[in-house]
Amino acid sequence: MPKTIFGTTEKSNFILNMNKTTVEKWINGLLYGCIVILFIGGAVITAVEKANAFMGSFLYAAGFSCILFYIVLLLRKDIKLKNSPAAFLAIAMALLAFASYYRVVLTESSQEYINTALLGETGRYEGLLSIIAYFGIFLLATCAPSRETVKKIFFILVCSGIMQAIIAVMQHIPWDFPSDFRKLPAILLLKNVNLSSGLSDSPIFYGTFLTIVSGIAIAGAVWEEDPKIARIYGAAAMLFFLTGLFTSSVIPLIGIGADVAVVLVIEIFNKNGKKYRSGLLNSSKKRICAVILGLAAIFGIVFAAQGIYLRDKAIAYSDAFNRLYIVGSPSPVNEKSLWEIGRERSVTMIKDSPILGIGEDLMAKKQLESEELMIDSIDRSYNEYLYTAATRGVPASAVYILLIGIVIYRLIRSIKRFYANGEEWYIPALLAAVSAYSVQAWFGASAVTVAPYFWLLLGLSLSETVRRA
């Protein structure tokens, strides 16, 4: 007898009685669609003035669609929660996020604070709804049906990265291409250098995005069997690093540096390496050497041509104070680094509310309550783990770190399978991207324009496809 939802018929029969092939097509379509929808959202908010208010809408469309289909998979019994420890971690994080939000609802009299905890700060939009959308993307990604799905996701993600990088190059050229980071007051020390932000809404956030796509591109350049695709990945890796230098942020240097380090270590421990049928770079060891030399050459050329300026503090205040107007003015005599200021403000908030935090995306507003804290107030810790602890509580940050730790541990264990046949290069690619993101997260910040991609990779890393590779 056909399955039904709550005793209904017809439409529910179609949903619950789809064959396996149809279900896999739906999963693939939704996962591919997440990347496309988020890319379109980034393009809209970059090209259209005052379109930032729609930033969260694209994420909600992607994330909540994934949640709905994940529920369908549960109803069909294609997946079982008891067989997915990662799902319990995601549910735990969601419950903690809800608890943090309702703490704000119960303790704050200001409707503005309640709305911010739900929808996020103006221009950031990383409130409760966005966080739940992240978890939805993560959960559906754990259901990725095949290695072809993972590889196609990689290719689509790198292609979207290439398009962002092309936009980033045009933002760096001194003309009228849309960019919010051109000769702003707080970055005058950069002289007349125009900063690249791609479609990520900030040079720092763009550096975080480059960390993710570079891990995939570098791994693909080294281990992809098809020489044409390997060349695309190699060229993409060079382009990503080039535009990373155009951000004047330390984040892409840390992130892409970590990507290279992970890929290099994996290749060093691969005693025999991987051989290819033809071409000058006919082994993985030659390819990794070529990648490192290419990145070094780009660094040298940019350094000689324009210099490399690292101004994360100026970028952060240009973004939050001069562009979004959500924090107080920076003090011209404060010589503390961006990360030191963020750490001090975050620790104070953690001490005030260690269990549930101050509420999602309320860091800026909490500091604006005090004239003393208003000076040098900042809307992000620029340490993702501290920020999570400050806004959602220490338990939420601990679960987040535990989830990342589990992912990295499982990927490291899966590397042995990659060494055995050399085909599943998406395993080291995931390890590089996830590890590099977790490293740069000590200095960067989560953003709705980038974080969904990370949660997508986390989910893929815990999928049965990767575990059985």
C-alpha cells in the first residue's frame, strides 16, 4: 500500500513514493541550487544599491528548502537520525540557537533587539533564521548520494569562485565598477588601492570565501585525473590567490596558506604519489611543485608592482562604521589590533552571559548601550569561535568546535582510502578546505555570503559517500 502523509493521498503519495533515482536527482538539484542561489544573491547585493536587505532572503530560500526535503527523507525513512551523529550535533546547535534567541525575547524590552536576534544586524543578517538555514544546508549535504555529486558540487563552487574573482579584479581597477571599498576614510592608509570584495560584501569575507574554494582548486589541480579539468583548477587557484592579495587582508594569506600546507603534507605522506598518462606535469608531486611556484611568482609580481598592504582593522571599521553605520567611531589613537579589540569585547560579553550568550548578531548593539564601549565598538569578534561563544553561549561554541573536530578526524581517517586508489581526491580537498577554514576562523568572521559554503562542505564530509569512499 502506498505511503501517505497524515492519511492524505495523491500529492503526498508522489513525495513519499518517489523512486531512489528521483530522490537523488532532488538532492543533487537542491545542493547545486544552493550554490547558484547564493551566487545570485551576492550579485544582487553587490550590483544594486541598498539591496542588502535582501541578503538573507536568498539564504532562507536555499536553507529552508534543504530543511523541508531533509524532513521528506526522514518521512520516507531514506535516512534515520539514529545513524547520523552529525544530525544530533546540528539539532543541538539549533536548540542552543533557539534558546539564545528566546533569552533575548524574555529579557529584552526593545523590539529592535528581538528583531535583530531573529533577522540579524543591518547589513549582516546573521540572526537566528540564517543560522538555522546553515544547519539545513549542512543536513541535506550529509545525504549527498554519490561521488559524482561531490565532484560536481566542487566544480560548480570553483566556477562561481572564478566569476567572483573576475569581479574582484574589476573592483581593483580604478574605474566605476560597483564596489563599496574604494578610497573610504578609514582605509586612506592604503593610498589609492581599490580593495576587492567579490560578491562577499567585504574584503575580509571575500578572503574567507577564497579559503574555501582554494582548498578545492589546489587539490583538484594536483590530483584530478582529467588534464583539462586539472588545468582549470590550477588556473583558478592562481586567480584566487591573486585577488586575495587585492583584499589587503591577512585572511586569504592565512587561509590559502593553510590550504597549500594541508595538500603538501598529504602529498608528502603519499609515498608513491600519483602518476598521469601524459603531459609535462605527469605526477602529483610535479603538480604540487608547480602550484607552489605559481603562487610564489604571483606574490612576487604583486609585491613588486603595487606592494602588499595588510589593513584588516581599517577594513573592518570602514565596513561597519563608514558603510553600514552599525558601530561607534574608531579611536584614532587606539593602537590595539582588530583581533585584540574583538577578543576583549567578546570576553566581557561571555562573562556576562556564558550559557546562552547575548543573542544572535547583537554584539554591536550591546556596545552602543555604553558611551565607554561605543568608541571602538565592533560588530564581529574577528574570531569565529569567540563570536559564537559571545552571541550564542560557550556550549554552542563547544559543540561547533566538536563538530569541526569530528569532520577533520573522519577525513584524516579516510585519507588512507585515497592513498590506496588515488581516485577520490575530493577527500583531501574537503580536508584542505575545512581545515583551512577552521584555521582562518581564529582571525575571520562568519558571514551569510560565505558561511553557507562552509556548512555545505561540512555536510559533504560526513556523507556516506565520503565515509565509504
